[in-house]
Amino acid sequence: MSNSDNSTKDLILLRGLPGSGKTTLAGILSDKLHPVFSIDQYFMKEDGTYEFKFNENHLAYKACEENTRRAMQMGTPKIFVENTFTIDWEIEPYFKLAAEYNYRLHIVTVENYHGGKNSHEVTDEQLQKMAAKYSVRLI
């Protein structure tokens, strides 16, 4: 499928702090019919345990972007990406991908009203720092 294809294709970015429910919501919205990508996938071991390695974080971001790119190249009509996206540089590549492959871009902020706890051992101090950098564009 080429960039000039006029069919509607959507890239849905789910953003929020750890524990907000991004992964759960992505699963609900994708209904297992559409791909969901995340940097967390890079750190998942075959046995299903999560093992974060800070020195490989940049590789996880690139892997997520490349998975998204491949899905776009195949013309996948709906793609979900769930990451924290608290800083502009984290989200910028997806703006470029959406433009390059003619995808409508939707950004959904997931808020933790359900009292969820993050499963990645992110401390309250780290969450506060992430929250301080987080900005929402309403206009």
C-alpha cells in the first residue's frame, strides 16, 4: 500500500504515566484485531517477565518505532502505540510516521482514576518527576 492510498488509516497513541491503564485500554480498544506496540515489549522476556534495562532504553524506543513503521508499510488500517509519551521527543517520531504514511493521528491521554499501580517498579518520586514534565495540548 502506498502513501497515496486514500483509504482511512489511523494511528492511535495512548499516553499516560505508569499505572494509568494504557496497556489495558489498548487491549480493549484493539480487541485483538489490531496491533498494539509499546517500548515495554522490548523488555518482556519469553517467560512473560518484565526486565527493564536502562542502557537499552533507546533500543526499545527504536524497536517500537520500527514495528509501527512496518505495520504502516503493510497498510494496517488501525495501529495502537501505548507508551508514557511524557516528553516531546518520545512522541515526535510518530507525528513523522503518520505524515509519511498518510495516517490520521489520534492521541489519547489515559488518566489513573481507577487507582492502578504501575507494574514496572517506578517509584513515587519518579512518577512525580514524570508528571511534572507531562503536558497536554488542548487547543
